[in-house]
Amino acid sequence: MICALTDLFEITDQLERGLNRLRFGPPVSHVYNPLEYARRGYDAYLRMYAGRPKEVVLVGMNPGPWGTAQTGVPFGEVTAVRDWMGIEASIERPKKTHPKRPVDGFQCKRREVSGKRLWGWAKKRFGTAENFFSRFFVTTYCPL
């Protein structure tokens, strides 16, 4: 079954609501849900690259603090998302941020190593984001 883009937005809404109901006890003190505060980046990603059927879906486990947590995009290393994918969006901040893991959105100066590797490979192999995403889609199993 092929999902329409509108289905993906509805699935994302359901996932966001479900994740927001989760509660964690000690030692967990901070939980970032980029589908909540960085949704504009994720929605732009879906609109640009999820609208057609794909041959391959690559699934990551969880977001990195300097990638998805900043941009909302899976493996969302800022430079790759902004300069290669052509996505830039206003990112809010989580309600409670850890001082060692600030959310600066697209102004973040740190690099997400896994995102740099993945998108660097995709750029080297396929050239443009459009060529890559004509065959592939990248997501994460759990965005927390």
C-alpha cells in the first residue's frame, strides 16, 4: 500500500500525540520531541521528499542532538539539510532544554556525525537531493 502525503502528515500527527503522552522517570530528566518543537522542518522535509513511492526506505534508530534535534529532519545535520536539501525552517525550543544540549535550530554550529556521513554519501553518490530522494526515503524509528 502506498501512503499519500496527506496520510504521512496524519501519521506524524498521531505519532506526535502518542509520544507526548509518554512519561519517563529518573534518571531521565530531559526528553526532546522534535515532532513537537521542530515540526516545521520535518513537514518541509515531507513536502519536498516524501510525496512519491520509493524503492528504499532507510530507518534510523533515534535522533542526534546536533541533527534531528536541531532541524526536525532525520539525520538532520544542519549544513546538509539547509545547503543540500534546500530546507530551512523556524525551529522552536523544547519546553525544557538541557544546558549541554541546547536547541539552536538552523543556527546550530555543531555537526551531527551520522548525518554528515549519510548525506555526504548520498551527495557523492547521487549528486542532488532530488536524485537521491527519487529512490530513497530516510526516517527514524523513534524521534525522541
